[in-house]
Amino acid sequence: MSDNTSDTHDTGAAAPEPGPAKAAPATPSVAGLNWEREVLEKLVLSTVRERRANRRWSIFFKLMTLVLVFIGIAAYFDFTFPGSDSETLGRHTALIEIEGNIETEGSGSAAVVIPALNKAFSDNGSVAIVLHINSPGGSPVQAGMIVDEIRRLRRGYPSKPLYVVVDEICASGGYYIAAAGDKIYVNKASIVGSIGVLMDGFGFNGIMGKVGVERRLLTAGADKGFMDPFSPLTDKHRQHAQTMLNEIHAQFIDVVRSGRGKRLKETPETFSGLFWTGARAIEMGLADGLGTVDTVARDVIHAEDIVDYTQHEGLPERVLKKFGAAMGAGAMKAAVQTAAPAIR
């Protein structure tokens, strides 16, 4: 019995033997996650900042472009801003300045002076116009166009006189314009007169022969090479040029006589091309008295408020001149331009 019992206990389920332990599942490191998150946050923030900066600069450049475009348009079309309209100033003296040579460009050109004259005469607040001239002369064509417009406006606005005030010099083309005014006021030391016409240039044909340079000029028309500086000046061409100068001189004399009338005290030297001081010009009837823009506005016109109607240079012209484009254009023009009559 005892043997069977022990066998029964021996055949029971045996306890499992201990084996190697199973590895626990891996969990991500907290430090590793924080590092990746920080890098991503920095990248995102950096991208956002860069986009914001780019957007700000883009807005800035767009605004600057709009401002420059607006300024350019305003300068080109001569816009005025609220408060700058001369009509709001009431009764006033209109001022137009002519500075420098009378030519196709600048303050002495017909394209600049004529619009200013029209604006000054048509303004209801202007009681008189003062033309302030400081010019040695220039183109008879430009001066003639301005004189014709002055005469037309004086007929259209008979109650508005036009006075001329001379600064340093008012000679030739400058005086051509001044003679169309109602009265001319000068400084006693101003230079006035030079009622004459000239056509100047150079002749290089003599020196070309000495250095062995041959001029090869081909023309269709016997006189097409007229006034060519590298060809001899023939008697025919000389006489033709003199005839033109005499004709323009006669036009100049007619403008002076018409404008000055009985005030002009003619002498053999009056139309010779000489010029005189302002004091002497008054004695000769070329001017009416001494005065400045301020004294004429105050004592003659009795309207001390002065409004400048001069058409000033716009932004494009100033920019071009700043970078020398105008100088280059002028040099090229002088190099290729043929001789033309000038009253200076």
C-alpha cells in the first residue's frame, strides 16, 4: 500500500522549471521627444518670421513704388494740392520768370512760358502779370512765339497789364520779349538792349588742308552744304545768310518800335546791337523806370501778394539732369546741330 501511494504522488504534474525572462516592450525616451519637438518649433518659428519679414518688405516696396509713381504723375501733369491753388489767395500779382537762354528747352522756351501766361491771365484773382526776365537772348523763333501770345492775351484781357522786371540782363531775345510788355522796369546797373541778330560758327577748311585731311561732302542740291564748317564759305552763301539776318533784324526792330511807341528815342546806335546799363536804357526809352518785382507789385500794381505761375521742371527732367543725361544730350546736340540765327 505504501508503495502505491508513493507512485501516485510521483506521477503528479511537475512544476515548470524557471526559464529566461521575456524583454519588456521599448518605450520612447522623454528626452528624445523633447529634442525633436524643440527643433520642429524652431524651424516653424523661423519660417513664420521669415515670411512676416518678406511680407513687410514687400508691402514697403509696393508702397514706395506707389508713392514714386504718384509723385512722377503729379510732376508730369503739374498737379497742385489742396491749399496751393492760387485762386484761393484772392487778389494778387501773377509772376512768371524767364531765366537763362531763350531756347526750345528751359524756362525761356515758348512751351514753358505760354502755358504760364495763359494761366496767369485767365486766373480771376490776378490783377496784373509781372514777367521777371534774366536772359542774354537766344532763339528768335521762341521769342517771337512768346511775343505773339502776349499780344493775343493782352487783347483778350485788356484790364490786366503785363509789366516786365529786368534782373541782371535783358538783352537780344530777352529784350525782344520785354518790348511786348506795357512797361519795363530795370535796375540802374542791369544790362539792356543788344537789338541785333547773329549767326556764328567755325570754319575748319584751312587747317584741314594743312594737316592733309580731305572733306568729302556729297549733296543733292547745289546749296545743301550751306554753312558746312568744313567747306569754304562762298560769296553766294554769305549773302544769303546776311539777307536772312537782316530780315530777322527787321522783325526785331518792328517789335521794339511797336511795343515802345513814342517812348523810344531812336538814335543810329539803338538797333546796332549795342547794349547799355539800365539807367541809360531809361534815358533812351528802352525802359520806363527803376523797380523790382516787389516794388512793382506794391507801388505800381498795388497787390503785394505775389503768386508764381512759372512752369518749373518736373521730376523726370530733374532726375535725368542729375545723372548727366541732359548734359550728354546737349553735347550731342551741339555736335550735330547746324548754325541757326540767334538774337543774343
